Amino acid sequence: MSAGSADPNQEERRLRERPSILDLSFAELEEIVRGLDEPAYRARQLWISLYRTLTPSFGEMSTLARSLRAKLEQHYTVDCFETAVEERSKDGSTDKALLRLRDGELIETVLMRYEADDHRKRRKTVCISTQAGCALGCTFCATGQQGFRRQLSVGEIVAQVMRMERIARAEDNAEIAVNERSRGERQGVTNVVFMGMGEPLANYDNTLAAVRVLNHDQGLHIGARHITVSTVGLPDQIVRLGSEDVQINLAVSLHAPDNATRSQTMPINKRHPIEEVIEACRDYVAATNRKIFFEYVLLDGQNDSVDHADRLGRLLRGMLCHVNLIPVNPTTEGPYPRPGRAASKAFQEKLTTHGVASTVRMEKGIDINAGCGQLRARALTETR
Ligand code: SAH
Ligand code: SF4
């Protein structure tokens, strides 16, 4: 439809509702470019402008011919959201953004900066959302308490990383200017975790497509081994993920060693009991030969006793896995206090007696509600 002949209101609506170009895979972009009678190498230039140089608008993509830029502008946008709230923790390690999608839905993205320690190099990790809200209702989770709104598109998932990548690159460049640190070191975001709002494997296709975009060697090029998808434990999707050709890490939210305890905080356990989840995990390990990460949120008085640790050890012994123990981030609505250091340590020691390796995960951004869904919950409370 040409702009001239259309009703101006309709034309305005059409422009407002243009799809995001970030929803397309590289192959789809090639097809679009071909359809516009442009040479194939233009697709690669466009992809590089979008995902490597992070050019924020078609107008600024100076490697592309002006006519192509105008055509793209007619049919697509590069934007997915605007920033509603942005906060940095007092220690400067964590940035959190509440993003307003084009239809008004709110999602959260977090950037966490970690200094090098004995085990790992310094890194910058982005935690991204895959759904607006979540249907699964875990009782300790701020997102779960807000209900499901909708699936995120591929572009909406990837753009969260791009947003934080701009910040991370800018600060790396500023630091290099001062320190003359080695330029060979990768700049910007080093790791991505799908641990924000929503259940990634309930938005399976878009999650996988987003992983492929993040991993693409002409774009952000985040190594698959630096990408972690966290799931509440959907057995069929875990097995399916094991058959994909991507080498990402899988984290499974276990949070209890038995069905009675797990069903109290995770309604999904009634549909997919723990045995099913563990069986799927064993299949996954057998198919991929990759270690699974089990997440275990420690809830004071609920799942954090040495006896729970003993049962968890029995459940997981002999399996290629690692347990991340996470003292709960208290939410406004959740009734669970955070256990003390002694309880976490005793829990960890008991796991060790079964030969099950674990880490107590460092907490970040508590002062800015950096836990899953907490900033949105607060923003909604404040605007109510
Ligand atoms: N839906 C997926 C991924 C998003 S949640 C999943 O459940 O795995 C990412 C992780 O944060 C999960 O392990 C989840 O259990 C955990 N989490 C949720 N609420 C939390 C809280 N209040 N404190 C600490 N961890 C929490
Ligand atoms: Fe959903 Fe994960 Fe929160 Fe459970 S913990 S409600 S699955 S986002």
C-alpha cells in the first residue's frame, strides 16, 4: 500500500503497528532483502548493523543504500520497547530496567557485573524475560504472583540483551581509555541467562530463535556455553531441548527434593511431578553429555533443613549436575524469610557428603528489587 493514497489515520496506524525487524532470523532477512530486489550481501550488512554495531535506526545504517533504508523504514521498526524505570544498585554492580513494550506490557531486564574470582573471569551477565508475566504461579516468585499476560516475540527477547550491551560496551570503552586494558578481551555482555520474567520453555520456539540470534557469529556472537536457559521443569521440552543443535546450558528449578514439599510452592509439580522432571533431566544429560544446573531457592523453614539436603543428595547423586543454592529474595507478597548463612552452609555440606557439587549463589541488586518480577510488582503498586 502506498503512503499517498491511504487514509492518513490508517497510514498512521499502519506505521505504528509495523513489525519489528528483530523478530526475523537471518534466513528470513535474506528473503526480505531478495524480495526488495536487493543483492544478497545487503542482508549481511543489515544484520551486522542491527546486531554487531547496534545501530538504533534504519536512518543511521550508513552502509545501506538510502533507498533500501527508506523501504525498510516503511515496513519495519527497530524498536521493541521504551524504558519506563531504570535503577542502579548502590554498589554499582547491578542495573535493572523496567521496559514498556509497544502494547503497554511491562517486562524486566537486569545487567549484573561480576569481578573476577578464583574460579571465573570477570563477566557481565544479562538476565532477560521471555514472557510478560508467568502462568505457573510459584509462591515465592513475584512474577508468578502477577499472572500471565503474553508471550514475548523473538525481537522483544533479543532487544533486552542489545539494550544492556550498549551500556556494557560504553563502560568498557571508557575503562579501556583509562586503563589501556588488553583490547583482545571481549567487550560488552559476556553471558546471558533466561531467568527474568516468564517460563522460557513455555515460549519454546521464540526462546530458541532468540538463542540463535544471540549466538550468530555476524552479530552479538555470545557463545552458546555462555547462555543459560532456566526452566520450571517441563519434561517434554527438556527432552526436546536435548535434541537441538545448540550447546547452551540448562538450569532446572527444583527447589525441593520430594513431591509433597515441591507441590507446596510450585503448582506445576501437580502436573509434572519430580520423578518426571528428573527422568527428563537424565535423558537430557544422556543425549547431550552436558551438566545440568539445578536451582534450589532456600526458603526458611520450608525446604532448607539438613534433612531436605539429605534427600536432595540422594535424588541427584551420580548425576552429571551442579546445584545452585539461592537464598530467597523476599518479595512483597511471598511469606518466606531468607535463611541465614549457617543454614545455607549446613545444607551445602550435606549435599557434599553425597558427592553433589553446589554453590551458594552471590546475591545481587537486593536494594533495587532485582529479583524476578519484583520491579514490575513495585511499579504497579506505586501507580495503583
Ligand atoms: N520460569 C523459569 C525462569 C525464570 S525464574 C524458572 O522458574 O526457572 C528464574 C529463577 O529465579 C528460578 O529458579 C526461580 O525459581 C527463581 N526465583 C523466583 N523467585 C525468586 C525469589 N523471590 N528469590 C530467589 N529466586 C527466585
Ligand atoms: Fe514462573 Fe519461573 Fe516465577 Fe515460577 S519461578 S512463577 S515458573 S517465572
